[in-house]
Amino acid sequence: MNNELINEYFPNENNREVDLRTYSPLTLAFIGDAVFSLIIRDIVVRQGNRPPEKLHKLTSKYVCAGAQARIGKTLLDMDVLSDDERDVYRRGRNANPNHKAKNATEDDYLEATALEALCGWLYLRGENERLLELVSKGMGQTHFA
């Protein structure tokens, strides 16, 4: 993609690199939510062509606070996160989102935010292989209803 076009539409203070440590965990979770959702949608679509309502139902099984919390906790239990990844996860878990989850417990919502923050951080660092590896490991070891 043409960097000049990107810079025109998305200017970044003199186009300097941004230190991701300065990003709030909720900002990381904001982008991480979209990235996680896209990964799951990609997995579901690659399983075969289906009507949109079936795609939505399959995707919703994984893109919800409860499922994301289970995936995040599984990654912690497996002890596969680096120290930096664990720190980002912890920051996401301790973030104060200023609103309550509609269909999840507060604990699940905070754990989901932690996973989303980690996904956002890895994505913004360009560590897409590591991101996919962790999502795959977490999903592979997590049981879903």
C-alpha cells in the first residue's frame, strides 16, 4: 500500500513512530477488539460458504466477552506469554472501562478487555504471526458451548 496515501488520510504527528507504551490499555483494546473479530470471522468464513445469519452465529460463539475471557485465561494458564505480553494483558485487565458489560460478568468483561489489549498491542507492533499463534493456542485449549 502507498505510504503517502496512508499518511495523507491518517497523519501521525510528523509521521514519527509512536511508543505503544504510551497507549492506554483501552486504546489497545479498541483496535484489538476489531483485530480479534476479524481473525475469528476469517476462520469461520474459511470453513465454508454459509448464509450470513449462520456466519454471525458461529462468529458470536467466539467474539463475546465470555469466550474471550476463557481464551485469555487459557493463555495465562498455559504460561505462553512473554513478560511484555503478560504486562500488556495485566494492564488491560486492570483498565477501568467506565461502563458495564451488557451480557457478561464484570470479571469476564475485564478479562476480555485484557485479551483485546494484547491483540491490539501485537497488531500495532506488526507481530501478526505471534498474534495468530496465541489466538490459535488459546482457542485450541478452550472449550466452547
